[in-house]
Amino acid sequence: MNTPRLRRVLRKPEVLAASGYRPTQLDLLIEQGRFPRPIRLSEGGRALGWYEDEVVAFQQARIAERDREAAKRKKT
């Protein structure tokens, strides 16, 4: 029997601390589709959150991009 795995939800202060972005930078990246979109925590409510695994995947992608660019520079 497969029990659904709970996904941890991060609130905006945690996302800002983890990412190092300022609120306006984060909002711009979300608008541009370059950062995971938040979810509404209640129907019709204003509270937003981000799934931790999506934020971690974003960070891992940025690290991989950095490493690819460093490897390219090393080859030249």
C-alpha cells in the first residue's frame, strides 16, 4: 500500500532566507517563470507557500549550471 508522502511547505521568509533573494527579486523571477510558483495554502486565502522539494530542485539546477559554466571556462 502506497501512502502519499507529505511535502514540506516553506513560507516566504524561509524561501527568501534559503535563496538569498530580496522579495522583489523573488517576485520578478516567479513572474518570469524562472522560480517555482507558490501554492495557495487555503482556498480563497492570501497565504502562499512553496514546496521545499521544488525550491531545492531550483537550487540544484543553479548549482549544475554554475558547474557547467566553470567546466566550459576551464576548457578554454
